[in-house]
Amino acid sequence: MSLGNSLFHARKKCGLSQEEVAERLGVSRQTVSKWETDETLPDIRQSKKMAVLYNLSLDELIDFDLDVREIQQAIERTSEEVEEKIDWTSAWGKKYPILLTYQKEVNTPNYAVRLGAMIDELRAEYGYSEMDAFLVLKDILAKVWKEGKK
């Protein structure tokens, strides 16, 4: 996503018009428009002011990704009660069909025993709760997978 597009989406997310942003930053509406269309770039001072105005860090403003931020906000708003009702395998299976079919092919009890032992090991060695140990193991698996892609 271009910087201009990021600025546009951040402004829209805050419900502000170009005129309102221009007024608060002490620039013209045309200047805001030029930033959002990548015709010109804001200087670092204006960028910092926009980040504050849009309630983002400067890094977030530069790398603003509406989808990622919305997902993060949705996760933060989701209660444990709602999480319990979600069939995550089915939900993710729409994007990754293997999640809906592997049970017929893979000896899951074998893997479950080995993964359970790793969770128990994390709990015993570091005093983690069962959930924390699971999350640590999940994170380690994700890192191993990412490293394998390089």
C-alpha cells in the first residue's frame, strides 16, 4: 500500500474530512489531497502530527494496513465467551481446506501425544499454564514454519 493510500485510509478510519485534517495541521485541503494521491510527501513534522491525529504511531501510519488493524481490533473486542462458540477449524478451513480433511489421513493421536508432552514440558520447566504453554508451542511452530520458507 502506498503512503498516500495509507494516509487516506487512516483519515477515513478516523471519520475526518480532508478539510478537517488540513485545518488541524495548518495546511490547505489541496496539500492533504496531494499527500493522499502520492503527488507530494508530508514532511516529518506533518507526518508526526497526522500520526497523533489518527491515533497511530508514526510506524503504523507509514505502514498502515487497514485489514491488519481491523483484525487486531476485532481480536481485542472478542470475549472468551464468543471465542468458545467459534469453530476455528471450520472458519479457517474456508481459507485452508486441508484443515477440513487432514483428520482422515493423519494419525492425529500420535501427534497429539507428542505435542501434549511438549506442552507438559513447557509447563513443568517454566511454570506456564496449559494455555500459555500451548500458545508458546504454537508460536515456536509458526517461527519454524516461517524459517523454512526462507
